[in-house]
Amino acid sequence: MKTQKSIVLIALTGIMLIAGQSFAQRGNRGTRPYDCYQNIPNLNEEQKQQITELRNAHLEEIAELRSERRSTAARAEKNEIRGKMLQQQQEHKNEIRALLNEDQKAYFDRNYKSRSQALRSGNGKGKGNGNFNANGKGNRGKGSSGKGNGNSGVGNRW
């Protein structure tokens, strides 16, 4: 009886440790501050304020599109909305870039690639092989290491 209790206690402790690790690795994504463009050197207060305003407007637009995308079941509609979201993201980056001086633009261009550029250059998520189809999704299959789990890591973020 005592041995059974010990085994159950060890098993529960192991389960709790594994569960704790899985939550710890996720991070605090929902509440982290927006700092994507804060590292651009020599931003003045006006630029910071304009970037914040652009960001807030962009987030509202994306939230509407995300809600619209979640409310439909048709794959073609989801892909169309995803294309709109990617277009909005690119327009947002272009608007921010337009606020910068030449030195800041050079820094921005070096450090803030578009999602598709980052994925193609290997700086994106997952172990994809860099092959993309017409709507920007990676080909399914083994990753570049040959140890893939059948998913290239380019998933549905929205």
C-alpha cells in the first residue's frame, strides 16, 4: 500500500513538473509591451507618438479582420482575409518607414524584414525548407533538418 502511494505521488509530481514547463515556455504573449520599433535609433518624441498612433489604428484594423476570419468556415474566404491582413501589415511597416530619416530607414531595413522575407532567410518560426506557395504558406513536410514533424512551422497566426 505504501509503495502504491509513493508511485502515485511520484507520478503526480512528474505530471505537475511537465505541465509547469509547458506553461513556462509559452511566455506571456498577451501582455508583453509593444516594442517592435522601439529599438530604432534616435527616434524623437513626435516620431514615437506617430508610431504609437499608427500602431493603435493598425491593431484595430487587424482585430476586425481577425474576427472576420474566425467567423467564417470557408477556406477560400480565410485565405482572402489572411491576404488582407498581410497587406495591412506591409502598409503599416511602410507608414512607419515613411516617418524615419535616412539613418533610421537603413536600420529599419536591416532589422525589420517582412514576414515572408524573414521566413525565406531562415529567421522565421519553425524548421521550414523555405519553399512557399502562392499564398505565403510553407510546403508541408519534413523540415530542413529531416526531423520534421510533418509541419513546416508556418502556421495560422490569426
